Amino acid sequence: DTGVSQDPRHKITKRGQNVTFRCDPISEHNRLYWYRQTLGQGPEFLTYFQNEAQLEKSRLLSDRFSAERPKGSFSTLEIQRTEQGDSAMYLCASSLVTDSLDLTGGNEQFFGPGTRLTVL
Amino acid sequence: SQQGEEDPQALSIQEGENATMNCSYKTSINNLQWYRQNSGRGLVHLILIRSNEREKHSGRLRVTLDTSKKSSSLLITASRAADTASYFCATDATGTASKLTFGTGTRLQVTL
């Protein structure tokens, strides 16, 4: 399967615990995004990487959240001291971005199946 | 924050009928993308339309874009029960490094 994969698919944790999610993008994609989706809403942007560089973080990403993409391939998203309000679906997406594609209007983002986090 | 708004919020049709969903957005865009999401699952990319395009087709899908009105529509023809899902529009706004801003979605129910 050459799509975006995420692990785990489900995570149940107790308030105050730390959790870490992993995302493996499509192999040739240089850009990786994290989004969060709560029930009944569309996904909201959290952060993105261009290769290994984290270039933007949303104000939704409190200091309890940290993301890495150490070798420009897979990415991890860690939430420390989880709170019940962190319960959501965490979605990863990847895309191939080049200067020429940017000039012609961008490219598709392909999403993984998501990690559903439940904080008790 | 959600940029786009889909209309209607929910739509129920019978198999074989056409379904039309509308999306409005607020800022200038590079492109607009439509996604489908089955209950509790990830997003499946359906179609991308660039800001210099007005209409695009893919199988039973037809997307239009009116940048002057900042709106788009998704038409699904000859709907099937398997089309039952939530549909989201997402905008790639100019100067935002292609991060997508999603609407709140249209929940489509196709009955036999």
C-alpha cells in the first residue's frame, strides 16, 4: 500500500498521560501536514513540515504538543499531559510541492486514516 | 477556524438521484479540493480545481468554481448508496503554504 499510514488507529489514555502518534507519508512527498478533527467539524490545521523542517504551527498547537519529522520521512506528534479536550481524530496528510506546482495552483493532499484519541 | 461553509448541512436523496453540495469561502485561493469522509474514517480526496479553472469532471463528479463569488459546487450524478458520507470542501488559500482550511461538511444520505 503506497498511501499515507498512521499508527495507532485508536488510542485510549487517561488524563495526564503522554501519547505519541506516527505518520508515514507517501514516499516521494516532501510536505507533511497534521490536522485535528473533532466530532461534527471539518479538520483544522495544526502544523506542517517541508522535508524535515517544521515551518508553521497553528495557535491550536499548545506547548503540550510537539511534532517532529527527523529525516524528512515519517513524522511523530506527541501530546504531553493529555486533557479531555484533546480527544479528537488526528489526521496526517502529505503532498508533493514544487515551485512549478505552486505556480500552477498547488497539488492534492492525501490523508491517512487518522488516529482517534480518547482521553478519559 | 473554518473558512468554508458547506450548504446544505445535510442532504437525503434516493439512489439514482443527483446530489448537489455548495461551498463558500472567504479569501483568495490557489485551489479548492473536495473530500469524502465515511463515518469515523479518514478523508478520501475526490477532486482538485485550480483558481484558473471553472469546471472539472471526474467520473460521476462535477465541480464548478466561481472565484468572483468565492463559491464552489460539487455535483454527484446517479448517486449510489455507497456515496453516503460527509463531503468537505477545503481551500488552499493564497500565501498559506498549501495548508488546507476545511468547511463544516455536508452529510449526504443516499437511500435505496
